[in-house]
Amino acid sequence: MIQNIYQATEIAAFSLPGGRKSLARSGIGGIAETQEMLDFCAENNIVSDIEMIDIKNITAAYERMIKGDVRYRFVIDMATL
């Protein structure tokens, strides 16, 4: 079962500046949550629509993305590296 991973955490704002501290989090969850999501998708035949591109076309793909001329997610064909 996918659980809500967004829990409020209180941190004193003035505790971060000294001592080179930082605060970060993942917006997609950890490895266990990612695996659970992938398993759910596999069990329910949930797939992505993609456009496979050759690595030689990466610049053109980027330009299309900037123009907003992309309908699906670009995926680089690793065999073209």
C-alpha cells in the first residue's frame, strides 16, 4: 500500500546557518516507495508514453522541449551511445 510520505517536520530556522548545514528531501520518496510504485504499475499495466531518440538527436530534442513541441517524454536509446 502506498503511504503518505509527506509529513510535517518542524526545524528551528536559526539552527541551519551556522556549521555548513543543509536540509534536503526527495520529492519522489525513497527506494522502497519507488519500488512499490513500479510494482503497482506493473501489476496494473500502467505504462508511460515515450518518444525514443538517438543520442545524436539530443540537441534537436532539447530545442523541441524549449519550444513546447513535445507530446511524450524523451527517452535516449542507450544503444546509440
